[in-house]
Amino acid sequence: MAAPLSRRKSISYSKWGYFFIAPFFIIYAIFSLIPLIDTFKNSFFEYYYSQLKWTGPNFVGFDNYKMVLSGDLMKYFGNTFIIWIIGFIPQIVVSLALASWFTDLRLKLKATGFFKVVIYLPNVIMAAAISMLFYSIFSEYAIGPINSILLNAGAITEPYKFFSYTTSTRLIIAGINFLMWYGNTTIMLMAAIMGVDTSLYESAQIDGANPTQTFWKITIPLIRPILLYVLVTSLIGGIQMFDIPSVITNAKGAPNRTTMTVVMYLNNYLTTGKNYGMAGAVSVILFIVAAVLSLLVFYLMRDKDAPKKKLKKKKGANLL
Amino acid sequence: MRTYDVAGQNNDKTILTIRRVFCYVVLILLTVISLFPFLILLINSSRSHVEIQQGFSMIPGTQFLENFKNAIFGKTYNGTRLQWNVFGGMLNSFIVAGFATLLSVYFSAFTAYGIHVYDFKLKNVAFTFILVIMMVPSQVSALGFVNLVSKMGLKDSLIPLILPTIAAPATFYFMKQYMESSLPIEIVEAARIDGCNEFRTFNSIIVPILKPAFAVQAIFTFVTNWNNYFIPSLIISKDEKKTLPILIAQLRSADFTKFDMGQLYFTIMIAIVPVVIVYLCLSKFIIRGVTLGSVKG
């Protein structure tokens, strides 16, 4: 008698599960899923605003994709990637160094709490505001602080136009990316290093390994899955780069569209040059790129629980 | 032998000291790099336009209150009136970030509770689905979102910036992980025996237990929404509804030759300061939160 009763009870409780997940799924369906489907649909239609009137929507098949892919999109993917990598390389190097110092048993650095607070600070600040601040700091108008310092030091004789050159503009954007994210990466890598068995470091020390050897032979191999995770998630964040280059260049990607990112290009089709067909096609391509990268993250995450298996046998670890 | 040992130790100690000094030098350098832009911001927002134009100096000026007044109420400079709805922007940002935080944190826990506690048919499907959508960038559905919002007649309204935060996959995931580590199912069963209904159990028993997770996620959600620029800039075009990031981005299109730089720096500072204050007060929780998220997520 007791068994059926309790089973009936558990069935009646389980229905509550739907009650609790309902708000999430209703809101997601309305505000994300329907828009996503609508975006996909738009990518197959000719639909744009020009000369004060809307043309379309007319079904055109894959024409928008052909147009987008034969246009400048690849160049903008290139810009995005270049700016991302200029920021990412120093970010991973500095973060690895800081993370290993903060967790070093022998160094015993003081005031690490203070340093962690300082290096993470830029991450919480509004990207639009940091960008506007950097624009003002480097600007040639009203002689910005950097130009002022350089002029006073005699390094230059007239204000340097940082935002008129591709290299300096890209470096400034990448620099802001670096500044905003190296603290975050440091803390993530610290968590990874602290997860490594301390006895490994102790025995390495007894065996007379120097810090460089310990770092390359113990730390790096053991946190490799997390390093890859950091790399791929940073890349996913990188392809979404918008706020900083948009504010720095006033949405123009100046000079000569060399700092135009993919999302800035998408934003142009959504705002100034309204073309919903092209915007749809760019969105779908962006979606595919993000999906491929995300699958990579899922793959890495799944293997994270079995790092030993992975070290022994790279492929087929899941079969074991 | 003994002398050799001592010498070896000394040598070790010297190397350690050199390494330590090197680390501190790098750390101090990074601290300077991280803080210098904000130092410039702080100094220049206290100087007058003329002082700023004369060149950079580490000495703060005396125009702090004047710049504050200009940033809020606007200023006529070279015949052009430059005024942004900064105060209104701040209010709008507070409304959006505040409500988004409340909704996002509460409903993420709500959803996580549904999946954590109950065994229903679609449980695994629902969980996998949320994990999959976690990585979809919000930009890819921006076009459809703008269309939807205009069809709903909600353009220039703050509602489409607040309501969608109910479905926050990353916050959900954090809550789910937290429940797995610190929400024993026995608590729920005890509440059932006491005759508490499921909804009330969640509100009066589970929510208090989740407080630490709420705190961490509340900070992150607030900061994210306070700083959010891309979607709001597509939805809002009326001045009185603009949030701070939109106003800040607009400063860029202003003509710098007709601009009071003190007013400009102060306006940027207004956008940054609230978050910096929150951060400095709660930095412990924030850094712990990042650590937790990275270990698990």
C-alpha cells in the first residue's frame, strides 16, 4: 500500500518542475528564440530601406549570403581577429605569469589581495566609458594627456594623430581589451593552478627543479584544458567585439575601415544603412562561427573531468 | 660540507629575493598601467577646459564642482550648447540594471530549483537546451529582437531591456552548481512534511539558503546591465529614455573643438563611479565569484 502511495506523490511533485522552469522558457521563446528564427528568415529575403522607402521583403534564396561573402565580411573577420590576437597574446602571458606567482608556495608574495582587486577593476567598468576615456587621453584635439606628455618630453614636436593610423588605432583597441580582461584571466588561471595537487610541486622542489622547470613541466601540462578553455571563450568574446572599436572610431572603423569588426558591420546594417536581408546573413554567419567555437568548448569541458585519460590517449578517451 | 650547504642556501635565498623583487616590480608596473587612465580621469574632471588644454599635469584643479554642474546641467561653449541628459541617463541605467538584477537572479534560481529538485520527463532536455543556448551571442538575434520590439510597440521603452533577463542561462548555470553543492534535498522534504506548498517552500526556505549565490550573481548582473551598450542602442532613440552607455558613446560624435573637456571627463566619471564604488565595497565577493565560476563553469 505504501509503495503506490509514495509513487503517486512523487509524480504529483514532479509536475512542479514544469511550473518552475516555465518562466525561463516562455521568456526565452518570446525574446530570443522567435527573434533568432526571424533573423534566419530575414537572411533569405531582400529587405532594405533606401531613398526614403522600404524595398521587399522579397524571397531571394542565398543571394544575401553570396553578397555578404563576396563583399568585405572576410576583411572584417580579419580585422576582428587581428585586434583580438594583439590583445590576447600579452593577456595570456601576463595572466600566466601572475597566476603562477600568486600561487607560488615559495615566493609568498604580500598584498596579493590588493593586486587582485586592482587588476580585476577594469573588467567591471563600462567598455563604452573606458573607450571614451582612452579616446580623450590619446586625442590630438585639445591636446590629450598622452600627446601632452610626449610633447613635454620632447619626443614629438606636434601632436601625434593616434586615430589616423591603422596600427595605433588597433593597438589602442587591443590595449583596452587587454586591460579589461587580463585580471579576469589571471583569476581563472589561479583557480586552475590551485587545483593542481600541491604534492607535485613539493616533490619537484625536493628533486631540485627550478621554478622555470616546475612551470613548464608541471603547471602548463596540468592546466592545459583550462588554458584551451580560456583561449576559446576569449575567441568567442573576441568575435563579438563591438563596444570598444565602435566608440573609439565613432562606429566608422576608421581609418579606412581597418578597425571595423564583424558586429560593427552588422550594426551598420541595423542602424544607418538599414538592410535587414544583409544583416540577417551576417547574423547567421556569426551564429555558425560562434556555434563551432562553442562546440569546441563543450568538447573541452567534457574532457576536463578526465585529464589523465586525455594525457594517456588523446583520442578515444571517451571510449575507455 | 657545512659551508657548502650554507652557501647553497644563501644562493637559494638570493635567487628567491631577486625573483620576489622582479615580481613586485612587474606587479607595481601593472598596477600603474591599470590605474593611470582612471587617475587621469579623476584629475582632469577637476580641471577647467583651459587648464586641460594647457597640458597634462598631476596636480588636480579646482573646477570639480563647476564640472559637476556642467555635466549635469549642460554648458554653452563657443556658442554651442552641449547638454546630455546625464541625470536621466543615470536614472534609466539604475532602473534597467536594478530590475534586471532582481528578475534575473530570482528567476535563474527559480529555474535551477525546478531542474535540481524535480524529476520530470523533459528535465534533461531542458537542462541541455539551456547549456546549448548559453553560448549563443545576443548579437545574432539582434535583428529579430529589434523587429519584435517594434511590432510590440516597445521601442523607446525600458521594458525590452529588463524583461528578457528572466532567461539568463549563465546565471542559471551558476545557481544550479551552487544548489548541487549546498542545497540538500532533505530540506525540501522536511518542508513538504510540514505541509508547505512547493512555491512557498522556494520563497521562504530556499531563497534564504541561496543568499550567498544571489549576492555574487546580483553584482555581476548589475554590472553587465549597467554597462550594456549594443542592444540598448538599437532599442532606444529618445533622449529621455537613453541609458548611460548610449550617452557616453554619443560624446564621441560631439565636435571636440567645441567642447568643454572638463565637462566631458566628468560625464565619463559619472558613468564609471557607481560601479567602482560597488566593486571596491564588494571586491572580495566578486573575486571569489569569478574563482567559483571558473572552477565550475
